[in-house]
Amino acid sequence: MKRPGMTLISILIVAAVVALSVRLYTQYKAKITGSLTKAMTLKEFSFADKNSLDEWDEKVLAQKRTVYSLENLDGKKCVKSVSEDSASTLFFKQRLSCKRDPFLRWKWKAENFPSRKKKENLTDKGEFDFVAQVYVVFSAKFFLNAKAIQYVWAETLPVGTVASSPYTKNVKLLVLESGAGEEWKEETRDIKADFRELFGQEAEKDVDAISFMTDADSTNSTASAYYSDIAFGYMQKDLETVSEK
């Protein structure tokens, strides 16, 4: 038997929790934005130069490689990635000290999603393809022990979905965007905060590399996306107390 007024009380409690979450999220975003206003940007890729990709290395992960080319989309210089039953990633080696407060910022846009036979799932090896992904790789004495954060643009999964990679628990996936990409989306990530949330501990190793990838080899299909304005460095809150070495 329901108690009188319990439904109303439940609704009010849920509304209060939602309002608090929105306020905390807004404060967090404002804090990050404010910190980056005077951040130390160590490197920024606008991909405006014809040789912009020369600084990036490629790692082929399947029989065929994803094609990365410089394009102009919506008046923005960018990298277009096209995967045709292929998988390869572009990576840039950069040491970022986790004794400080490193950030990563980029813009991306989804175009064509991989074709799936099953419901999208972050832990399904059989269809482990995503239209767009950005990685933060942490240093390790042995490569197989390296931890990484894999930011994903999913097709159907809710934003905020988290999982361990089906290949290794050392890689944590976080869905930042979901669904069709009508517009460019900009992401700004506090790397240490994300590591703490995803791994449940503080980052003990420095960042070793940044990479991005579009793949469709597991689904034997095609996928394409765009990446631009990739930048990284240290946030303002850290610059007040630590000098650059």
C-alpha cells in the first residue's frame, strides 16, 4: 500500500538531485574553462599547414589502414578519417607530467558510423569499432602495462557510459558524444581528474602520447569522421605554484 504523499516526495527528491548534478556539472565546466583561459598550451594542431600530419606517427592495427587526409570542412581545416574495414591510429608522442595538471582539448565531428549487426556495446570484441576515438596513453616500463583513457563518440550509447576495454583492463572507455554529428563538438578534459574517476586512483605515470582513430575492421564496414584543433598543456591552477621545467 502506498503512503499518501510518497510519490510527490520522491519526485521532489529526484528533482533536487538532478538540480544539484546540473549545478555541479556547470561549476565544473566553468572551472575548467576558467583554468584554460590562461593555460600553458604546449602544442596545438590546427591542421592548417599541408605538412601538419608529418609530426604524427601511424600505428596499423588491422590488415588495412585507415586513411587520414587534410580537409576543409565548414570553413575549418581538419583531418578526415575514412575507415573501410580498417584500423590504424595517428599518435603524437608528448610527455605531460601528472605532477602538474595536464589538459587535452580537441574538436571532432562524426560522419558515417560503423554498421553493426548487434546492439552497440563497449565491451563487445566482435564489433569493437567507433566512428571517432581520442586516446591519452600513459607511460609504462612495459608497453602491455601501459594505461590509457579512450574517449569515444558512440552511435547509440548514452553520454557518460564507462567501461573497461574488452582487450585489457588497463584501458578505460568514456563516451563523450553520442549520435549523429550535425555540428562540430569541442571537448576539454582534465586528464588527471578523468584518470581518477575511471581507474579509482591517482595517475602515477606521466602522459606519454595522444592519439586519435576511426576504425571499422571488426564490423567489416565503413566509418568516417573529422578531427581538428587538438591542443594540450597544463591548466592555470597548476601554473600558479609550479614553474615549467
